Amino acid sequence: MAWGGDEERRPNADDGDEELDENDYKAQKDAVLFAIDISRSMLEPPSASDSKKADKDSAVTAALKCAYQIMQQRIISQPKDMMGVLLFGTKKSKFRDESSTRSSSGYPFCYLFKDLDEPGAHDVRKLKELVEEDEQDSDEILVPSKEPVNMSNVLFCANQVFTTNAPNFGSRRLFIITDNDQPHGNDKTAKSSAAVRAKDLYDLGVVIELFPISREGKKFDLSKFYDDIIYRDPTAEEGISGRVTSSKSGDGLTLLSSLISNINSKQTPKRAYFSKVPFEIAPGLTVSVKGYIPLHKQEPRRTCYVYLNGEQAQIAQSETTKVDASTKSVDKTEIKKAYKFGGEYVYFDKEEAQKLKQIGEPTIRIIGFKPRSQLPTWASMKKSTFIFPSEERVVGSTRVFSALWQKLLRDSMIGIAWFLARSNASPVMVAIIPSGSQDEENTGTQFLPAGLWLYPLPFVDDVRTVDLDAAPRPVDQLTNRMRSIVQNLQLPKAMYNPLKYPNPSLQWHYKILQAMALEEEVPETLDDATIPKYRQINKRVGQDMADLKAEAAVKAQSLMHSRAIKRDAEEDDDGDRPAKRAKPAKKESGSLSNAQLRLAYEQDTLSKMTVAVLKDILASKGLSAVGKKSDLLEKLGQWVEGNLL
């Protein structure tokens, strides 16, 4: 692949090859262990403030509420993931039950509140009780120790939890929430010991994520201790992937929402839509890619049936039995697949039916390139698929894929390709569109990934020929007024982020499930982020909208008056002409009821009807009325068999 001899446009040898990391989008289960610092400064309530948006919870309460909400989200979105809560710096020490192989004395000032496991309703209730009773704390769990905790013990405790409960998970992460940037002071021995334990976790495949809490007038300094604990990706882009964002209050962003935003930014990738599909860039040049659908409509899905009439809710065991017309059970071997052709059924066995659906092997084959400007907006058919290189099948796929991505992005070009996702899927033509990285406003995380997107294109049969009359152009005065309104109502950075607007109906569905599982009262209202902020709208463009409405009313009144004058003139002209002779009303031939139509089919009298009557009946049923009489009879007979018999 040549660069055309343009030395200035040739990228550096070190750039681009490692910009796209496959581990960011691997299909894997996730195990997360929250490690929350229970210190006096973390338990200290925030200073009093008259602002309605000021923090009211301590840092520990905000961290526990964050873990509680994240656990609620994971139960619904990713129920197979594991979560745990480890409190360190506590007066009490607890690791596991007494029957465990290691006693709690091995990890002093560490309290394993929830062991690493798939979260359930009992775990959510237990954590909720701790959040609501943190002021009373009858069990004295949230009491800080008088002696400083050794971070090497905390990391070693986390090591044991991950090794025992999630040994084979592809993603294992330790979330440390603290406001102490120097837990050991000047003790170099304790600092070195903690660095060794952190290296053990890194070798085990556990990623340590730090969520520091900054105080007013004090910045969290990573260089004092945590630079030796957190292992960042040296090939990651500076300021995006390897950056540690501090959680703090202010500017209307509470500590709880800041923590939740930062933790959600570290969420694990979604499962692959397809994997190891060959991507043929040119004859003899093929790489391997995986496909993902990052943007997908979420809908409530029933995973099982629940029987609620007993003393306790139970999962119902369903059984499926196929029967014939006489309600006699039918074995699977007796079932055959058939297609109706020419009034007769053509039977196929299972292997033959599968061959009919198979067009070829899954592949993505580029057939040409075009400027991006030649892709019309109306060509959008369905949601796009994000593809990413995979080294599992073809070594070197990342390097070639990255070169293609950079070339398309730099020259504003797109690829046109033949795409077959699975062997039994329908082939489509797609446009291969490159995308750059976009940073989220608060957390600096990527909202949409950088890479290539498969944009489905329509076939000739999918494009409709619609004759649209030219719409009347509004006057310039109204256009200018509306332009001002639109400019003042744009979203921040003119970008729509779907992560900030949950589906209200879906959230209400999950709220009901949560109330039933936790035995809580059903909430009466739901926070709907899609409701417009009418006060802000009125403050920004209220006067402009009122002026626009008044001007539009004046223009509409003038237009109606001019049309009324024209209509009166036409009526005067028609008064001088002789009246046209009224035509007799046609008899409605297609007004047969379904009962009459079924009776005519059973008595075999449909063939006695004329072609005109048959066409009227087919048109009234929404069917095509084109063809000979035999074709019309066949269409009508099929409709009666499928709908009335």
C-alpha cells in the first residue's frame, strides 16, 4: 500500500499502529471489587451551604450510594457480572466466614462487606441498609481505625478475592475510592510493599482503577503514592485512556453523580455481534475483524415466567408440545417444511431448507472507494455496525486495519463493500465510514469509539420514487426569527449523547421489577430526563417564540384572505357555465363481508365472479389486483385460507 510519494502526509512509523486496542472491545464477563476508604476525612460531612445543588452526603456515603446504584444497574444490564464491596481502614476486620481458609486477622483493618459474587436482591437490600443507617451504624462497621491501614494488606486481600471467586474472568478490576494521596506518609518500606502487591495484581490480570476525591483547596497528588500502584497503558493516547479523573463537587455536579459518571466511563465492552469475519481489503489482502452494535434500542425482554399466586414467587418451568388439528402430539421427526408454489406444497428436509438460506460464507469484501460527500443522507437503512481488528485469525490485522482507517479519515473517503454477517443472513451493500474519537464533556471518556462503521446501503428495490411538490418557501423574516430560536436551543457542544437520556418506559419497567425484588413500595413517579426544561426554554427564547407566533398569525391571516378572494372569483366563473350531469353511483362490488366471502370460498363460487368484482375485493383487502382471473382467484383463495379458515 503506497502513500503516493507524499512525504508530508505519511504518518510516523510509531503512530497509528497501537492506537486501536482490541482489548477495549473484547466480549467478556466483568468482576468489579469496590475498595472504599473509611477514614475520618471520608466520613466528615460537607460544609453547610445555602445552595440547593450542594453536597449533603459524606464521601463514604456517596461512595456507598454509588456502589448501590451501580449494583442495581448491573443486575439488569449485566446479570452475570460479579461485584463486591471491600471497606478498608475500619476498626473491625472481617474477610470471610470462620470456615474460610484464612482468618480475618490476616488482613487487619479490612472489612469484606460483600464478597465478590453475582449480585442478588439480598445483596442490594443489605447495601441499601448500610447506606441508610450510616449515621446510626448499629454494627459499627463504618468506624475508622486508630492506626493507619497498610495498603499492601488491602491489595493482598483483593488478590485473594479475585483468585478465589473469579479466576477465569476476562475482566477483573479493583475500584479504589479514597481522598488520601499519601496513606503511608514517608514510610518507604510500606510504600514498596504496596507496589509489590500491586505488581502481583497486574500480573494476575487485575486492573486497578483509582477514583480520587479532591477537597477544596487541595489537589489529589498521584506522584506521592499511586503512580507506583496504578499501571497505565503506555501506548494509550495521552489525556484520554490513561487519565485519572478526580471526583469533586461544584458547578452543580454533586460528588455522587461525579463518582457514578467516572465509574460508568470505565464500563466493560459489549458482546461482539460477530467475530473472526474475514475483511478482504484487496485481492490477496485479508484481515480479521469483529463487529459490535454500540447503539441499540433497549426493550424489556422476558427471560422467564414467574408464578406469583403461591406463598413465594417461583420461576415457572415451561414445556412446549406441538399438536395437529386433532390435538394429537406430533414428534419432531414428523414435521416437514414446505413452500407453496403454484397452488401446491413443495417439501424440503432440514438440510435442504438450510441450504436455501445459505448464500455464502461470512465476509466483508471491499469493491471500491468513493468520496464521503457522495453518500446521501437518505441512504440510511438501519443501524450501523462497528468493526474492529482481531489478531485471533490473522496476525497483523491491527496494523493493516489502522492504515486503512487513517487513510479514509484523512482523505474523507469511504469504502463500498459486500457484507454478509452470518452464513444464513441476508447480504447487504455497506459503506465503510471512518470515525474519529469524541470526548465526553465531564469525564473525558470516549462516547463513540474510533474505528470503522458498516453503514447499510439500499438496493434499487428499497428506493421509492416519490414525486414531491415544491414546498412553499417562508418569508425571510420568519426564517430569521426561527434561526435565532434554533441557535439558542442547541444541546451542549451541539452533540446528542444517548447515555444522558434513559428510556422512560424502560426505566419504569425496571423500577417495578426492582420494587418487587426488594419488597419495596412501587414508586408513583419517575425521573424523566426527556421532559423539556420549559423554564430554561422560556428564559432563552420565550420572547422570540411569542414574536414568531404573532408574525406567523399575521402572515397566515393574509394568506387566508388572498385565497378566499381567489375562491370567490372561481365560483363566479363557474356560475356562468352549465352544470355538469351527475354520474350514477357505482355499486360497491367489493363490499362482501368476511362471512359471505368464506361461504363463497367453501361453496366454490368465487370462480363465477367477474374480474372486476374480484379486483374490487382484492383491493379492499389491501392485496394486489393485477393479473389474469386465475391469478386473482389464487390470491383471494390464499388470503381466505390464511385469515378466515
